[in-house]
Amino acid sequence: EKGTYPHYMLKEIDEQPAVVRKIIQHYQDEQGKLVIDRDIIDAVNASDRVYIIAAGTSYHAGLVGKQFIEKMAKIPVEVHISSEFGYNMPLLSEKPLFVFISQSGETADSRAVLVQVKEMGYPALTITNVPGSTLSREADYTLLLHAGPEIAVASTKAYTAQLAVLAILAEVTAKSRSLEVGFDLIHELGLVANAMDVLCDSKEILEVIAREFFSVTRNAFFIGRGIDFYVGLEGALKLKEISYIQAEGFAGGELKHGTIALIEEGTPVVALATQESVNLSIRGNVKEVVARGANPCIISMNGLNMDEDSFVIPEVHELLTPLISVIPLQILAYYAALHRDCDVDKPRNLAKSVTVE
Ligand code: F6R
């Protein structure tokens, strides 16, 4: 039930802090340590490479998950779009573990890959929001998102839940390999949930920004470097699927290799600046587009912010920024769609779960 909310999407955006807290609770033992079924951790440790298979928003979560697993657990990860994988299979490592990320657990493209890799005899883990879903039943192992039903077609809380569960999977694997991750994930995820509260309370400001940047434009660009790039891909998908604005996310450094040709007077360019190591270079990209007339919307993280920024998110651990930097992008997409009179919860041409290949 959406209660007093005008749309499920807005309700689900607001549920994100509670979902992260629930995930922390669920994956914690009595001693306050993060835990995941031993079988699953053994399967990850037995593999020499993890292959993440997913579509759409879940694919974008996979791109961030790769960073978590590689940085914390030191296992190489490849991320593949499920519809491409089947006929374009990469050379596999000796001991692959397949990880399917799917909110619904019903995506046909992902299921086709699962059937294929099971036939090849490889182990598979599904990370899903729906217990008993097809992908959960057919995989060897399941990790649940505990995000509660997601009704709006545009995925919001499932994405952040996927990131939280992937971070926990990476941390627990790292610990099992006696690797030092260098921070206390439970504590940091608690700070993430608090930061999410702050962001969910910032809707008025974001509505004004959405009006300024998106009420009339035909197109929009999202740029970032490192993990900000992946969040930009998700921001662009959110915006295009519900507001029908043509939106593209790409790596800041790629601008000069073609996309900058599209910048015109007033083109909105949303730039994410949450990573210290690339803060100056992404701002250099902003200067390049501004010089060609772009309307820049810089979303930075507290501590890295500058006067010209449109919106500043609270500071969280650098690796976990995607869990919170995505929230202003979700809210901007929501208001952009609302201002353009679009059907927020049921965008045209889209279904909540895509059960055909
Ligand atoms: C976008 C969106 C879709 C899904 C995609 C995969 O907001 O919801 O891109 O992420 O169809 O769906 P699942 O995660 O159910 O496999």
C-alpha cells in the first residue's frame, strides 16, 4: 500500500534507510559480526573468478559490486549484461562462480544464462528480493535483499539493497580469507542509513533542481569517474525510463572522445564528485562542458564540495558512496517525471519484470 504517498516510487525511495538497517540486522550474528551462510562463502572462496550476470539497474549494481568484491575480498570479478552473455560468452576461468543479481528473480535473460551455466556444471548464487523466485530456485544458493516488495517499475530500494548485500558478501569473504578491509562495515552502513535519512529529507531542494535542469530539456548527460561513473549510468537510466528524457551516463574521461560534440547551450550535465582521487579531474570535465554552454549540476560529497556545486551529500566511506549518491538522482528523476506529467510508477512500454528474452 502506498499510504499517504502519491507514488510507490517516492515511498520506495523513502524506505531505503530502513532497508539498509534491516539488511544490517539480518546479516548480523549475536556477537554483532556480519555473517553469511558458510556454504556461500565456501563457494566464493572456491572460485578463481566471479561472473556477475544481470540486467538494467541490477547490472549497474553489479558494476559497483565488482569494486566491493575486488577491493575487499581480492577476487577478480567480471560483470556481464545477461542478454549478451549467452551468445557472446567470454573465455571462462577454471573455477567460475556465477552470481545473478535480480530484484524480481524472474528476468528471462538472466534465467537463460543460469540454465546455460548450470548445464555446464558451474555453481550459481542468486541475489534477489523475491524468495522462491525462479532464479532463486534454480541457483545453488540465494542471498535475499529484504527490501520488501518493490512496486514502482523504476527500481530504487532494490538497487541500494543489492549494493548493501554485495558489500556484506565482500566483507564476509574478505574476513574468511583473513584480509583486512580497513573499516567496520556495520558501522559504515549505519552511517550510510543516517545519510540516506538526510537525503530523503532534502526533497524540496531536489525538486527545485529538477525543475531548473529537466523541465524542458530533450536530453541530459551524467558523468563521473570511478564508481561515480557507474552511479551516473544508473542516474541516466532512472531519468530516461520515467521522464522520457534522452539521458546518457558515461565516464568523464570519455567526453573528449565523442560525446562532447552533443553539448549545446543549456544541455544539463549532472556530474558526480564523491571520490577524492578524481575530484579535480571530474571538475575539469565540467569546465569543458560549461565552456560549450552546458548547464552543470554538480553533486558532490561533503568535504570535496566547492562553491559552484548544486547539491552536497553527507560524507560516507568512499567505497560506499554509490548507496547514497544515487538517492538525489532517484529523486531528481522522480520530480523530472512529475513536472513533465509522466506516469511515474508505470512508465510507457515497460514492465516490472521482463519475463521474455
Ligand atoms: C530499471 C529497472 C530494470 C530492471 C531490470 C532487471 O529501473 O527496474 O532495469 O533492473 O529489468 O530486473 P531484475 O532486477 O528484476 O532482474
